Amino acid sequence: MNCIMGKISRCKNMHITGQTTFLQPEADGTLNGNTSLVAEEPSTVELIQEGMIFAALCDDEDYDYYLVRADTSAFVLGKRTTDEWGTTWPQGTPVIRGHYYIKSGNNPLLNTLLCKNYALIPAVSVLYIIEGGKNKNKLKLNENDHLSILKVLEERDATI
């Protein structure tokens, strides 16, 4: 969250700042032919609708994952687009438009919606949908959901 809150010096990947990697979506749904990204069953991202709250991958030393309220379901960018956080995504990138939550105080389960800037979240970074989480400005994350998200991250890291 430091990165999106403007505390650039505390971002984890400062060593790659200014570098870009372009992934070109292929007709078969892969990125540059990477078949490991093709889902055999409907993916979690296909279930996301406007107002739903989901967890997404992040690269932030203060957060294990980001919580996001979806403003849209997943869609493919028709042109190169920059979101209100300054992140630019190439044409053809599958994304979800949404707003981030930030932690409220010292309890990692209490979160407040940041309404001022929208973000484009790459569809491949969706980890988990919060059951019953819909259109909340204040969110107290269920501990079981938090632990489930951490388990998804752990399993994902084990396969990389």
C-alpha cells in the first residue's frame, strides 16, 4: 500500500522502477503463449461483478494482499490506459476497475475504502472473492477469509 499511497521509497521493487514488461494476450487466452495461465474451469475473476469485494496480489511490504471493491466486472482494455494511481496498462490487458481498501488502525482485519482514485486491477492478480462482501465503505474482514487468502498466496508461491 506504500506504493499507492505515495511512499515510493518503501516499495518492495524499487530496483525495477522505470522498467516495463509488456505481456501480449494471445487469441487462446494466454499471455505470450504461457498456457499455465489458461483456466480449465471458470476462474475466480469471471465471478466478479460490480460491488463485490475481492483480494488481489500486491507488491507492498505493509500488505500481504490488497482488498478491492469492484466497480466493474472484468473487461479487456481497448487501448493503452492509465488509472488514477498512475499505473499504465497496455491495450488488450484484462482488468477490473475498482477502489482499494486501506487498513484502519492496527487491526489488519479492519479496512476503509479509498474513494478518491480508481485502480485498474489486472485480472490475473485476483486471488479470492470475499463472501457477502458487497458495497461496503468500512469492511471488517472475517478472520477465516483472511486465513484463506493467505493460504491461496502460500499455495501460489509454492507453484512458482
